[in-house]
Amino acid sequence: MMNRERVDISRRDFLIRTTTAGAGFSLGLYLPLSSAGVLAAGSGSSAVPEVNAWVVIEPDDTVIIRIARSEMGQGTLTGLAQLVAEELECDWSRVKTEYPTPGQNLARGRVWGSFATGGSQGIRGSHLYVRKGGAVAREMLIEAAAEAWDVPMEECRVAESVITHTPTGRTTSYGKVAAAAAELFPPEQVELKNPKDWRLIGQPVKRLDTVDKLTGKQVFGADLQMPGMLNAAIRACPTFGGRLKSFDQAKVRKMPGVRQVVRVGDDAVAVVAETWWQAKTALDALPIDWDRGPNAAVSTASIEQMLDEGLDSEDAFVGNRSGDAGKALRGAVKTVEATYRYPYQNHATMEPMNATARWTEDRCDVWCPTQNGEAALQAAAEAAGLPIGKCEVYKIHLGGGFGRRGAFHDFVQQAVLIAKQLPGTPVKLLWTREEDMQHGHYHPITKARLVGGLDEKGDLVGLHVRISGQSILASVNPGWMSNGVDMFTFQGLLPDGDHAISYTVPNLLVEHAMRNPPVPPGFWRGVNINQNAIYLESFIDELAHAAGKDPLAFRRRLMANHPKSLAVLNAVAEKAGWDKPAPAGVYRGLAVCKAFASHVAACAEVSVDDGGRLKIHRIVAATDPGYAVNPQQIEAQVEGSFVYGLSALLYGECTIRDGSVEQRNFNDYPSMLINEMPEVDVIVMPSGGFWGGIGEPTIAVAAPAVLNAIFAATGKRIRQCPLKNTDLRSA
Amino acid sequence: MAKLKINGNMLEIDVDGTTPLLWVLREQLGLTGTKYSCGIGVCGSCTVHVDGEAVRACILPVSALKPSQEITTIEGLSADGTHPLQQAWEELDVPQCGYCQPGMIMSAAALLNENPSPSDADIDAKVNNICRCGTFNRVRRGIHLAAQIHKGASKRERS
Ligand code: FES
Ligand code: FES
């Protein structure tokens, strides 16, 4: 429904902060400090009325497209703009973008829909209504031109922001008729283009947000500066569930720049100073006494015990059942059993958590990098103790999200709780890397025991997968569970839907024994498909080996009912040359998966030298996301997901001791570097008819394909991640 | 008081000498293109040049710098954003979130300063910045492309 209410949201009140420090230095940061401000993600600053919620066109034909979801590197800003522009028929070279604020979204009956940016939903979750938004604006612009010319709309054509009256050849541009269009009622119905007529969707156009990232101009949350702003550094009790007992502020009160030392909630203390470095220096010197609480004895070993017990327990939730797996396994000619384990991991976004807040008795404003502006607004209002209508959140560009900045706004709440103690003063809270490492919402921990049975022909007759471990939803969003079951735990193993298993197993039982240690879990890039694909795809390889069959042929026999998954698997096998020998010393491994509605597969090529050093030479990856909005950005996402997934495979592990995460920084929580990066051969093969995700699905296949290749190279079946804990020298 | 030459400007800055260069740049001078991520010299987000060489500003106290040393930040890499690396990065759409990119570009620029046509092995050895978004393959292509752009430009200058 288009909203005819005229809300003046194109008025922008920006304060410009200029820091001058000697000749030749000046830096302007544009900050919207007014309640009605809309933060420009591009550099639009027009005062013209919007055509509709999605489109503003300036007299000079600049097109400003509003983007509700957050750009955090995944390219959604550009992809969503392509969707709107396709229907709008505007000149792409004149397109800019901006973020509406979450407060405006609420005030306008959520005209922009959801702001949540996660689950690879940016494009697939909003393509329909954003394309409609573009089409409606186009119709209004044509109608305005037709009215001015006093001709029927049907006689007008439009392309590249130019409207032509076909019979007379008269032309006008969007910029000239936009003001008149804004006065019109939107059409009730619009027809969307047939995908075969798309001209912009499907094109590898360049991102709209690159240039400022090359010069240091791009402002991230951590970079904000405002007049009169103070800086805060924080420390929360490192033990999960612990509390702040006391702190001795006399010891640091006189240190340079220090303004205040404040309690933040019941578990943290912050130093507020003129600069962040001063705040952090004083915080390091602050004596703090913690009440470590009930989890002080929790360790990796104690959590392991919980999970082991879950592997054997009588009770478990069922995620997928067909036939009778128990009977099939008892009757099998050969059975194979293996137990796998996947650890806790931090998101480790390059930009640590941060938020800037200004609180007064009747207003609270927050500037922050967030994957969900509306959730950030909710968190801000709660912490501020103010009605949501008196609060606003301005989304600032994110230095990475990966799930950390979507469901959790602990950093926003802290910033507001600090700002509340300095009414009227903007305070920027920035976490240290150490704080970020110890106060994550971690990739959950699980183990899995798999038992598979083969018949005399070596075909799979039964499979039992018992997962034991942590549920994200039980901790984060119990409302999304059904009867206590967290179906999200079964990502990639479900009977149908976006995360369906890619095989037909005649007798299948997939279960989850939920065991929730007191370490906060969270959504993560891919999340549960990461380990579920390792469990299933490694084990399928184990079964193929036990059956004496080629891993590709073994999989194919189970995939007759999964033609799209089979197609991506075949594509990688063909491109990698599966049926031909690999170069000497190089070994291959396969993996396939359906995740976030996309079908993905990978073939990894690795070598392992006598010293056990692994080299990943190349990964051929295929993805069928249904529709491919921007193929070059899909390639970038596939490569990026491999870096995240392979970093997890090689190094990613948070261990627990005394109820705290033991890792502190990138020295003990490493991430892969360019010298470990394989060549990535991306096959984008959209088959149409559905909309699948892009940012996450391929992460699932990187690790199992590499693990299977390592087995081919060494004969070692690795069932523990990360690899840094395993000696890869051949058995 | 520290006396520093930054992006060609001689500056006197009222700051405790133990403060790392990173925070002087970001907080005293408003040069926020240089990023904080680890603060322990591991990730490379804070990479700047001192006399053309890559250094990690988060572990470099300003007291260790002499006024004669030329400090260059991402803001001073080129006057107008047209350093060959910036051109190549734009051409290949290298950045994702972009947070690591100023450091990545400064590391690559230092490499090109000493080696105008680096091999893959040279890149592996010298560009050891963390990028959690995973831009490595485009970074590699970007460095090779920048080397070509640079070569083309110097050829044009000579002729
Ligand atoms: S912030 Fe300096 S190396 Fe990471
Ligand atoms: S582009 Fe986001 S961390 Fe490198």
C-alpha cells in the first residue's frame, strides 16, 4: 500500500563538523542531528518532495533511491538500487542512495518494510516490494508528463529517465516532472517486468559505494565526531553472567582527559574522557572488582561433557524423519559411525562494536553501525527509558556485520546508559578488540554423531544424525521456536524449504539434543549450515569411501530428486575436471548444500606436504540463486564467504576457561591472510523461478570440500575444527 | 608536544608522547581514514607510511617519530584519489565493507614503492592485512592492475 500522507522527510538538517589542526587540514563529517533528518548514504541534499517512499528525483535528474537494509560489504545497497532502477527506467549513471531512518519507518507505518539485514534476506526478502516501488514511481512520472502535455499516458514511452510522447516526439525528463508527479495519487496496480526483459538486473554493474572507501572519506561508526562529543571505553565482566561489584575511580579520576567513570548496567564499567585513547588508558588502570557469578567454573571441558551426554541421551528433538533409520541400520551389510565437533567462534568484524548516543530527558539519538535499524531503535528506547517516538537511530556504515550487529544491540544499550549519565553530551562508545573478543554472541558449539548403513551394493540405506549442542533461538529468540524445538539447528538437513537436505536417503533420522551452555550464542555468517554441511558432507565422503565408490558417483545416486543441487554439483565437477587426474600432488574434495534457498557446491583442490602444511590451490564454486541481480558482486560474495569459512576452518575457535572466552585478539584468534587464499573459480548459474540468498550459502561448502580433499591427500579424516589443532602429516 | 610531518604538513600537536600515532591521527587531527581494529600490530588496519614504508600506527608512540620523517596516511596517498591503486581498486570494485581497505591500500602502496611490479609471492610476503569480508583475490588483482597503470603512466611521462 502506498501512503499518500505527505511527510516532509526530504528536509535534511546537517551539522558540519570541521576539525582543523594546522594548515591544510580539514575534515568534514556530516551528521544529521535533527529529529527529522534522513541520513544520506549517498550525498543527496535536495529539498524536493519524494515521488514515493522509494524514489526522490531532483530537478537535475539525479535519482535518489531509498534503501532500508544495511550495507555492510555484501553489496545489497547496489543490488537493491538495481531492482528499483530496473522498474523505474531511470538513468543508472545518475543514481544515488540514502537510508531512511528507523524512526521515520515507524512513523510512516513501516512503509519501507523490514530493516533487518541478515539471513541473506536483503534482496530475496524485499525484491517484490522494492521493484513495485520503482514501478509505481515510474507510472506517476509518466502520468505527470502526460498531464502536462495533455495526452494519454499510453502514448508515452520511457527510457533512461527520459519520457517521450511517441506520436509527436516531444520529450521531457524525470527531473522536470518529479515535483508534479509527487502530487499525484499512486496507481493501485502496476505490472512488473518479465525477467527476460530486465536490462539492469543481471548486469555486473559496479558498486555505488566504492569511491569513498578508497580515500579514507567513508565514515564508519567508529569514526564519528560531533561537537562536544566525549569518548567512552568499557569493560564488562569477562565471566558470562557475572556482575560488577565495585571499582576504585579515585585511582584514575585525575588521569589526563578523564571526565567520568560510570557504572553501566549491572555488569560493566566505563571511563568517559576527552579522547578514546585517554579513556582506554584510564580504564586499563582502573581497579575493578567482579562478582564472577554462577558460571565461574565453566570450561571447554565442562561444556564438552554436556555435549557428550547429549550424544547419548534418550530424548532429542526430531528435525527430519523418513522411513525407519534404526531398522535400516540394523539390517545394513556395513555400518559406519563417526563423531564430529564444531567450536565456538567470534564474529570478529574488523570494526569493533561501537555506538554514539546523546540523551536528554525528552529525547535520545543514537548513531551506530547496525544490521537492523529498527532493533537498534528498540534497544535505544529501552535503555533510554523513553517512548520510542522520542528516540531515533541513524545508521552509519558498518565495518562488517556477519550477524553480530543484527539481533544484538548490547553496544547500543551501553552507549545510551553511559550517555544518560552525561545528559546532553554526545558520547561515543568504542569497544577494544579485547572487549569485542570476550563479549561476542558466539557461533554456537555442537557435536554430531552420524551412523550410516550400506547395503551389499554399497548404496546408502539408512542414516542417523544426532546433533548435540547449543540452540541459538533458545537464547536469542525463543518466540521463533515451535514447542521447544529450534528448527534452525537443522539448517541444511531439513526435509524441505530453504535449508533442505540435498539427498534422498531412504531411511533418515536427524535429531537434536539441545544442550545450552552459558556462553551466549548468536547468528553468524551461515551459522548452522557451516557445521551441518561439514558433518553431512564429510560423512557422505566417509560412506562413499566405505562403499568403495567415487564420492561424486555416490552423491549422484542420492540426488535424483534434487535436480538443482545436482546441477551445481555437476557444474563444479565438470569445471574442476573431476573425471581427469589432478596435477601431481594435488587432491580434490566435493561438497554440496542448499542454504538460504540457493543451491551451492564446491570442489576444492589441495596439497599437503611432508611437513603437514596444507595448501588450498583452488576452489571451484557454483551457485544457483534463482536470479542473479549482480553477478560480479555474487563472485565477490562467494570469495568473501570462503575467506570467512576457511578462516573458521583453519583457525576459528573460542575456548572457555573460568566462564570466560580465553582468546583476546587477532594474535590468538587468527584470520586467514592473502597468502593462504586459494584461487576461486565462481560459476553463477541462475535457473530462475525463485530468489535465493547470496552472502551466506557458499560459506557452507568451502570447509567440507577442503576437508574431503585433505582426506584424499592424506587418508586422514578430520572431524574436529579448527585445523590448527590437527597434525596433517600423512598417517 | 609532538612535532610531526603529516601528508606534507608540519604540525605541532599537544599530546602525551606515549600516545600511539593512530590515535593522534584519528582523534587529534580528525584523519579517521586510518582505522583501529586490533591495537596490537597484527591486523594492519592502521597501516600508514613513514618515509614510504608501511608501519602499524597503533603500536607506534608519537615520541618515536622525528619531525623530519614523512608520515603519509590514506588521506594523503594522492591529492585526488587517483593513485594507481585507487584507480585499480575502483576498476575492480575491490572493497566490501571497506573498513580494512585504507590499511590494505597503504600496505600495497608501500610494496609498490619498493617493487613496482611485484609477483604473487611478493604480494603474499608483504601484504599481510586481515580482511574479514574476504577481498583478497581482488586485492591481488588490484595490485597487479595498479602496477600496470603505473607502468603505462610512467611510459607516457617519458615519451
Ligand atoms: S589496528 Fe594496528 S595492526 Fe591492527
Ligand atoms: S573489506 Fe571488510 S574487512 Fe576488508
